Amino acid sequence: MTANSTQSLLARAIELHRQGRLEQASTQYRRILREQPRQALALRNLGTILLQQGDHRQAAKLLGEAVIAGAQDPVTLYNHALALQEVGDLDAAVAAYDRVLARDPGVLQAHYNRANALRAAGRLAEAVTGYDAALRVQPGYADAWRNRGDALLALRQWAAAGKSFEQAVALKPDLAGAHAGLGAALLSQQRHAAAAERLRIALALEPSDPQALCNLATSLLELREPAAAAPLYARALELSPAYPFLEGQLLLTTLRVSEWSDFDLHCARIRDGLGSDKQVTPPFAVFAFEDSTEAQCTAARLWAQAWFPSDDSLGPVGSHSPGKRIRVGYFSADFHEHATMYLMAGLFELHDRERFELYAFSFGPETHDAMRERVSRCFTRFIDVRSMTDREVARLARELGIDIAIDLKGYTTDARPGIFACRAAPLQVGYLGYPGSAGVEYIDYLFADSTVIPEAEERHYSEQIVLLPGCYQVNDRARTILEKHFSREELGLPARALVLCSFNNNYKITPAMFDVWCRILSAAPDSCLWLLAGNAQAEDNLRREARSRGVDSARLVFAPKMPLAAHLARLRAADLFLDTFPCNAHTTASDALWAGLPLLTLAGESFASRVAASLLRAVGLPELVTTSLEAYEQRALALTADPAQLQALRARLVADREQSSLFDTPRFVRGFESALQEIHARSRAGASPSRLQVPG
């Protein structure tokens, strides 16, 4: 083909291209390239057509060849970058956009798409800088403000993300994604009412956004509206069946309102999903229905991999210089009137200040209640870290020389595992707040006992197990019980009934356990079941479930929440506490025992299902531990038929309570501190974390 004929063919192809006759133009460009494979204009134009037609891989190839052949104009460079971005070659796309911007720094879409590529590649801080560059070119670019907010959300910079979304909304009020992003930012700042309002706007604009549906549901849960949250999760799951972790979140929410119509279906899906390593449930939800330690650890591992992978951006944490005292950091959102503090306060007060220096890292609400005042006095420093990122908190802990970082939250509400993913201290320990494995390599130890974690189950834990002497659960023997004798009439209870109670949260009540309770009620016609008031829908549903099992719903009595001292006093009005399974009562169980109320439990395989067994053994009532639903039911029937035996158990409990190891706080603290000293000594000696049994 001569130069003249090539130019003639090229002119014809360009004319066809200009007329929109793309297939004919493509044929001509290909004809040219068969004869002259490096003809830059043909490569560029054919690549551009293929890009328009969605053949991104071939477009990227041809446009790259065009660039090499000399087509260095900004349009060709930009199209090449765009094709690379479309095929997922993100680093190459960023480099190609850089070439565009080197030629012409004012190309808005090059800045914008470069930032999008950086965000997709996980280079989030660079993406924010990229969006800033785009916004310098065009400050009113709403989509850039919105995507900048998304990058900041992923960086967990909630306040900055919110401001970015606010800019997007101001510029483009109908941009649904910006409203949804602002709702997510508000949710992450625990501004739940504002988040719900914004997310409702987002869903009015885009009703089929599963993420906005889930975030609105989560906001409503935090606002104590589980009945409104459940259908939103269900709708999101309908729209996106593979939405990460949603199946378990929906199940947990329906359990909160005691809606069991799809209970077996959800359980089966979650078990199947976990068996295939699928992201089907938050780890906390598994405790409510599944007693398998292996399944629980799998759920935790998958959750951490998705949300809290190990972050080595701060570099390795070295062993701190030896000092007279071990610096222990306690990390929690619950340094206020909360179940965790009701247990922990005595430990904080009794810590040996000659051997330990205590630091509190608080990321919960700033309250001024009595418990906050009490525990804050126990620390060398009490630090409010709510406004800090996970990485900043970890860096601060390193700067303070924390030797042992203790996570009191795990994967419970308001937890911040990301702090530990950044390695806040040479040793990191899970304790008390989460009854299971974190499923990660950066939590070195889990403090437990030989009842809650039998040796055969240790293989399912990612942590090394520290077995404390007696019961793992600390108890504060200074918990006061109101000096008041509540009459049953005051509490809404029948004066002469046998009062069976279970003051666990609704999500712990499964259909199988409720079946057993109803059979116990049927066998003891003068009995009633005293439950904690949770929400109106749960109460209605439980009454309906009782009726369907042949039990008069009036025999269910719901107790409103009370301050702890009054709650402990009213527990004396009950005759027997019936525990839940597979998630036992935890703090609720020790409250009952401290108040002198006998408790019947069922111990299974997992930590969460063995807590009450550990408490009962430590308080001297091992005969109230059963190991099957059948044995649990038979023991309950025997006890309800023998009021004298129940009274004898109560008398034993009251007489021995303060002498038992369960409520011997100083003794517990000695064992706990021995564990801290031993793991610290091992670490200082260069030994890897390993199983430890602390002698009694």
C-alpha cells in the first residue's frame, strides 16, 4: 500500500467515523493496520471506536500502541487512561492520567477519573488529594465532592467526609448518593437521628439502594426502633441477596422483636454460608443461634478480613523499655453506667499501683454519671479518643508506652477493632466484652477460664488462651442492692405465683428455648414468666407465641428497666432464673446470683453458651448446670415442683455468696495481675505468645 493510498483510505475512514458509520470506519482502519500496524492515527481512532463500543481491553491495547507510535495528544492519552481504568489496570491508568495532566493540567475529567482510579485501587489518601485537584479546576463539581466523601468515609474520617457530602448536596440536591453518604457519615459519628433523616431523603431519591437501606435500618436500631429496622434489612436482602453480612444482621434484628417466622431459613442460610467462607453474618449475631465455636470463629475471621485487616502503616511496635511498672491500656466505649463497668469497676480500683500503671482509652459517650466519675479516678490518664482515627489512637498508645492493650469490646456495639489492627501495643488482649475469638492474628491472647473454653475447643481460637483461676468474669463486690423489699404487686407479679424469670435481651430467646419455657409453664399452672421489657413488638410477638403453645399470654409479665441497685433488689421477688441458650446470660447471670436468685443454665460447646456454667461453679452451685435441652427441662420441672428445694438453693446462695470465688474481687485481681505479669515477662524475654494456665 502506497503512502497516497494509505492517506486516501485514512481520509475515507475518518469521514465514515465522522458520519457515525462506525462499523464501516472500523473496517477501513483495520485494513490500514494490516498493512501498517504502527499507523498512529488508525490505531488511535480504532481504539476510540472500541472504547465507545465497550471493548475496553482491545481499546486499551490499541490506544497504548497509538501512544507508542507517537499519538501523544491529550485526547489519546486520556482515552488510553480511561480504557485502562475500565479493564481494572488501575495503577497503569493513574500513570496514563499523569501523562495527560503533564500535557494539560486543566483537564477536569483527567483529575476526576484519576482520583476515582486511586480510590478503586485502595490508595485513599491519594484519591482525596486527586479530588482536591479536580475541585481546584471546578469547585462546583458535585460528583467530585461526593466521591471525595466516599474516600474519606473509607479512611474513617467521618467529620471530613460529612462536610464533603454536604458540599455535594448543596450543589446538587437530587444527588442520592451524596445524601446516602452524608447519612453514613452521621451514622458513624453516632448522630443517629440526623443520619436517619438524611438516609430517608436518599431513599426517596433512590429507593433501591441496599446500602442506604441497611444504614437507615442500623440508625433505627440505635434509636431503639428494631421493628422499623427489620423490614428495611429484609428489603435490602431482597434487592441484593449477596450483600455482605446482611443475612445475619436481619436474623439478629428479627430476634430483637421476637419475630421467628423465618428463623430456621435464616439459620440454614447462615450456616451454609459460613461453611463456604461467605460473608453472611456479623460475628456477634452468630452467638444468638449457633453453638459451634468453629462457626463463630469463622464469622469473626471473615468480618475482620473485610473491615479490620491488619494495618502495618505505623511500622512494627517495639518492646518498650523496662520500667518498674507495666503500662496497661484499657480500651472501651463503656466507661459509664454499663454492664461492663458494673463488673470491671472493682478491678480498676484494686489494681496494684506499685506494679501497674493504668490508662483508659475511651471512645464512648462523654457522660457525667456516677460510674464514669468512679472509674475515671482509677487511671493514670483517662483519655477521650472519640475524635481520633484508629491509627491515631494506636499511635498515641505507642507514644505513651503501653505494654499491654486490653480490648473490652471485641465486635460489640461501638467497638473499634481497627485500633488493634494498627497494633497499639506489643501485647494485645481480648477480655470480657466479647465471648469468642476475634479471628485475627493481632490479638495475642484471650483471657478466659477452663469452663468457658474447654481444651478441646482451643483449636478454634486465633488467640492464645490464658486460663484464669476460677471464673474468668470479674465481679465487683461493691455493687449495691437497694435497701427495699419490693412487693410482687408493686412489680406487677401475681402475689402467690411461682415466679420464673429470664432478664436476658430478646435476641437471646430462640424458638426452641421458648418451647421449653412454655412446657414448664404448662406443667406448673401456678407459675408465671417474668421477662425484661424490650420493645412493644417483641412483647406482642412473645404473647402470641405463648398462646400458640397453649399458654395464657397473661402469664408473661414484662419488667421495665430500672437502675441497677433497684433491679438487683427486685430480683429477690423471683424464684428461679431460667437461662437462655445458645447465648447465656452473662452480666445478667452474675446480677441474679449476687441478688441471691438461683439460676438454671444449659452449657453447650461455645464460650457464649458456657458463661453461666462458669459462674455457677464459682459460686458453688454446679448442680444447676445442665448439658442438653432435655436435661434442662427436666431439672426445671423438678425444681418448680419442689419449692422447698428452690428455697434451700436460695439459702445456700445467700449464705455462701460473699465467700465464693465468684464475688471475691481481690482474689480475682491477684489472678488477673499474675496473668498480665506472666505474658509481659514472656514478651520481654522474646517468647511468642503461648497458652497460659494461671495457678489458683
